[in-house]
Amino acid sequence: MLRIAREVLNDRGVALPVARPFHLHDHTTRLFDSGGDGPPLVLLHALSLDWRMWSRVIPLLTPRYRVIAYDLRGFGGLSLGGSIALELALRRPDLVTDLTVIAATAWPSPAFEERPRAAETAGMEA
């Protein structure tokens, strides 16, 4: 899939987005930030994927938006991403202009707490 995305973008003269290491609390994750002056657009990945699930969409969004995508190490999931977005909107409404949430839960599942704890204890490759 990544090879196909790279070929298509290369044919169109667009570089494949590259993330940089980003230190967050007690671990390092990956962060893509296009920079720029456009309104920020944060993309959260699905379960068992990483920020690269958006690699074909990012080049289409960057002319208009400052696109930010990062890895949720040890987890992920569109429902979790939706819950994170809802929490941000509730805690910091000054940071959120628009919000699109699909299939998110309103309350955390025990798995939301168990998986990160397991990753901290036993380790988990990003």
C-alpha cells in the first residue's frame, strides 16, 4: 500500500509526507506537521495503523490546512480518536472550530486503560 501511494504521489510530483520523532511525556512517538498558516486539521489513525494511513490524503489537504497527524502508540482506533477529539473539545473549546466524529464512544472502555498499561509494563513496538 505504501509503495502504491509513493508511486502515485511521485507521478503527480508530490513528496510523500515524513513524520519526525516527537517526545511526549515518557515515550517517543511520530508526528507529522505540515506547518503553514492554514487552520489546523488533526488526523487520528485507525486501530493497528499509524499516522501513515493518511499519507495519500495529506498532500490534498496541505494547500488549505496545517495538517497534523501523530501516532497513538500502543493503541489507536477511529472510535478512540473520536473520544480524544470530544475530550479536547470539552476541555478546550477555544482550540476547536469544527469537529467531525464518527463511531466514537461517549464513555471510555476498560480496554482504553488496559492496553496502554500493558504497553507500559511489557513494552510494545510502535
